[in-house]
Amino acid sequence: MKVLITGATGFIGSHVARLLVTESCEVYAVVRESSDLWRINDIVPLLHLVRCDLLVFDELDPHLERIQPDLCIHVAWYAVPGQYLTTRENLSVLKASLHLASRLVDL
């Protein structure tokens, strides 16, 4: 199964990515260029890293067209301690999430 995952470098996403790899899925992990891969260093060779920013739609769309995932697990979000509950950044991430869902439906 071809699975696209967002947020693979985060706490929850890293565990999900690791599980997908152990289940022999073909895992495409969307990561920003600036992402720190320390949580997934051990499985990076088993992943297809998709270097783009979910907030930049023109970067994401060609990857989705190329990958054509069977499943998407979206666990990326803004999670800066002390800020994530009230930050305006949540609106940008929500917009990006809606764009991702819309594009996946169109595939």
C-alpha cells in the first residue's frame, strides 16, 4: 500500500511512520527542507522523503500527482509549546489541511 504521511518528524507521526514501515507499506513522508529528522533517522532509508512545505500549495500538488497515494495520514500541525492553542498559525495549517484533503479527493 502506498501511504502519504505528513508530520512524520513529530512525536506521533514518527511512531506512525515506523509502524507503516514495519507493515511493509511504501511510505512517502512529507517533510520541510528545514525539518529535523532525528526522530526518524533510523527509518529514513526506508522512506520516500517528499521535501516540500504543505503551506506552499504549488510545491505540494506535483508530488501528489506523482505519488497517487492509496492512503494519507495527516498528523502535521503547529505544535510549539505554549503557543499552539491560540496562534494564528492554526488558520494557515487548517487552510493547508483543507487543500491537501481537496487535492487527494481529486486524485
